[in-house]
Amino acid sequence: KHGRVAVDGFVGYIVHANDIRFPWDKVAMAAPKGLSPQELWDVTPEAAKWQIILTIAFLEFWRENSYILSKEGEQHYMRGGK
């Protein structure tokens, strides 16, 4: 799981660093051009940053929660699960 996230983050960084845009993506086309990934994060609205962070936090909580895993018939990977 963490390897896929790392690859996705790296690909996202490379795409933004090289200013690659897809013409059908209206959100990407609305972002300012010529910014580094760090500058692009800085110009992202605060509410959007919190939305990204809280969505990831919720997904992590959901997949790591022992109660949820037990209801699905699984165990946490640190306690002998997959």
C-alpha cells in the first residue's frame, strides 16, 4: 500500500514539475502555469489543503481500525493479518 502511495506522489510531483496538463482537466487548466510543485501547494486554498489531508486521514483510519477489520473478518497486518 505504501509503495503505491509513494509512486503516486512521485508521479504527481513529476507531472507538476514539468507543467504537464491534460486539456480535458478543467481543474488543472485553471491552476497557474510555470509554478513549481511547492509553489503550487502554496497557492492552493487552505480549505482545499484541509480537504486533501482529512480525506487521506479518514481513509487511513478506516483501513487501520481494529473494529472495522474484525467486522470484515480480517486482522491488522501487524497482528497476523494480510
